[in-house]
Amino acid sequence: MSDSKMDEIKGRAKEAVGSVTDDDEMKREGRNDQRAADLKKGVERAGDRAKDAIDKIRDR
């Protein structure tokens, strides 16, 4: 499982615990973890696209 997926799961869990316990700080941490996971996914996709572009150039 990728780091971004783990961060997403961790964030969802924190947000859920924060909701159940009425802990605004925990909910906020959970949302931030989920945002970090989204950013990591974006970086991973950008890296994959760059690698694909490099491979296409090399194959010419």
C-alpha cells in the first residue's frame, strides 16, 4: 500500500474519531492528513507522467 493511501486512511480514521469524541483538533488533523495524501498522489502522478515522457523521447 502506498504512503499516500496510508495517509488517507489515517486521516479518515482521525477525522472519524474526532467526530465521535467531539474533538475539533483531531478532526482538523484528519482533514490535513487527507490533504497531504492528495498532494502525495498528485506528486506521484506527475512523476509517472515525467517518466513516461522521458521514455517516449528515448524510444524515438
